[in-house]
Amino acid sequence: MKITANNPNRKSWLSIAENSDFPIQNIPFGVFITKDDIITIGTRIGDFAIDLGALHQLGYFEGIPLTDDIFLQDSLNDFIADGRKTWRLVRNRIADIFDIENNGLQQQTAHKDKIIFTMEEVEMLLPVSVGDYTDFYASKEHATNVGTLFRDPKNALMPNWLHIPIGYHGRSSSIIPSGIPVRRPYGQVKPVEGSNTPGFGPSRLLDFELEMAFITTDSNNLGERIPIEETEEHIFGLVLFNDWSARDIQAWEYQPLGPFLGKNFASTISPWIVTLDALEPFRVDNPKQVYEPMPYLKVDGKKSYDIKLQVGIQPEGGTETVVANSNFKYMYWTMAQQLAHHTVNGCNVRSGDMMGSGTISGPTKDSFGSMLELTWRGQNPIALNDGSTRKFINDNDTVIMRAHCENDEVRIGFGECIGKVLPAIPFKE
């Protein structure tokens, strides 16, 4: 089925700023509360939120096999479970409805009042109910930097890293949408030199991790695997992802079982899921891999995407300082390889599951995806615009992440992923 929504010549009768992340060619999916306190599934065009529940009730999806309540829910899980054919039909129809050449909804003032809201009139929620969340460790540059910082630089990568996509299972209950503040976590830290007693208190090394995450549909039964050539049929789309990390807590706890309290206190995602269909024009060649992957991980064709990434830090009352510019195309292990590996043992994947890429770092110092790397474990503090410096993230700092793709014809973006760090809640005496 052709993706007609991607036509770069298509224009909308809605007013859209020239450099908007959300032209009519994007049509992402999310969940929001309207000004009438109604929770609905929707999309975004420019600075307008489109209520897909109202659009469906008023008959604009006629001919597409959808249940009556498919968009009248508080998550996209059921819609995602309908599969890629349905996603594409719906997205193509939305593009047609809001095309400047289509007079249908454009001339129905009463309908428009029920369907179209400004972004200021809605509150964004989590787009999916995340049943399971997996975080990968799939950037070679990031893994090399971390291995260099904590081990022998000559053996920065562990022996398995170049052969399999490394990952761990994270905590889905603490995934929050952009704009929700994050509390600095408490935890144990390594004993100071000469002591056998660990420290305890608020994390002093709070960090961001610049990531993307993909959302899956119902993919396989328990005991079955997803062949790598079929993986993209089961990936709905991507969000921008800040997987907050308390480095000092993690350093004490991670052996022998890996991340725990240093990671599970909060993870922030952007609220709009941008579909793989919308990203189709931005495919690029996969990174060259050191060893030829095993057959179940061998990809055919371009499975990487040119998504420009940016991170800024804004102190309270101050202006934002951009501290990193990176790109999703640097990922060593692709999404297709990650999902194929995730299920090769028969692990079942469900609608709304989320797979984080792991920190995305590029080849240059300004493209590193964490403060751990940008400041080289605090040895090289970053200067902000207000004259202050940062080794890690301070209380009341706001971390702002952005992502977009762009070519000569169209720009497709993810909006912002924002989180402000609040001071830790003290223990009562």
C-alpha cells in the first residue's frame, strides 16, 4: 500500500510555521486531554491537536475497518495492535482530510470546533501503556567512551559487544511524558577511600542520557521469534527518550546484575510517536560493523535513519545552553537487529512495549550523549551561558532534548522532551 501521506508537495489548509516539526507529512500519534476534560487519541499538524475520536465519530474514517471506540481510549495500545495496514490507512486518510485541496472538513465549522484544538488547549499524556521496557546499549561510540572511562582503554568494549545487541529490562512504571518534573533520587554510593561503609544520600552525579525509543505492536507468541526481515512490520514508531541516570548510585550497585536504582527513578519520553512510515524518506546506510553478524542479525537494505538530535541545559531563571548535537544514524546496532535479537530466544513482544536505543553518542566530543562523556567524568566541566559550570545536572536545571529529520523537501520532527530536576525529598528526622 502506497504511503500517500508522505507526498512532499502536499499542503494543509491549517496554518503551519515554516520550520514546524509537524507538517502535514508527519502525522504522529499521541494521547491528550482536551479543554473539556476528555481523554482522546489524536494527531498533530503544526500547532494544532486533532481529536481522532471526534473525527471518527463524525464519519471521516468511513471505509476503514475500525472499532467505534478505537480512538476513545487513554492509550494507543489497541490501535497499534491493529497492525501496519491500519496505521497506514488512517495516516493516509488524515493527510487527505487536512489537504488544502479537500473542502470536506475545511468547510464544516461545527465539526472543526469539535475536532481541532490549539496545543495550548490540550495536555499531553503518555501515548502508550508501557507493559515492558527494554534498554539497549547500542552506540559503539558511547560504549567505547564508558569502557575507556572505567576500564583499560585498549579493552573498552567487552568481548560480546560487537556480536550481540546488549540490553537490560528497565522499569516501565516510572516512564513519564515530557514536562513532568523529576526528583533527584536517594541511594547508596561507594564507600570513601579507607572505609567499608557505603555512603547514602541524594545522587550527586545525576545525568541525562540522549536516546530514542521504538514502540512495538503484538509481534509473536511466547516461544516464537521475529525474523529480522519482518521486524519493521512490528515497529509502530519512535519517541525521543531521556533515560535519566544517577551515576554514583549505579556505580555502587551495578555489579553483578546491572542497573537498578540508579536508573529506575524516572525516564522521560516525548509525547508524540512518529511513525516509521513518516521517517521513510530519511533512511540511510547502516554503520559498517566490525564482524559480519550472525544470519539472524544480518540486515538487508537501509535500516538506519538520519535523525538529528540536540540537548540543552537551562538553569532556573536562565537561558538554555546547547551542550550536545548528535544523530540517530550513529547507532551501531539497528532497531531491526535489536528486535530480532530480543525475540530470538522466544521472548514475546506486545503492543505498547518500548525499546530504548541506549545513549546515542557520535564520533566528536560535542556529539556525546551524556554528561558523563561530555565532561569526561567531571574532569572537564561545561560552561553555561550564565557563566556557571556543570559537571552533572544541578537541582532546578531543565534538560531539553530535540529531534528532527530534514531534507530539501520536508522536515519531520519529534518536538521536545523536557524534564526539570527537583531537589530530593529529604528523610524525616
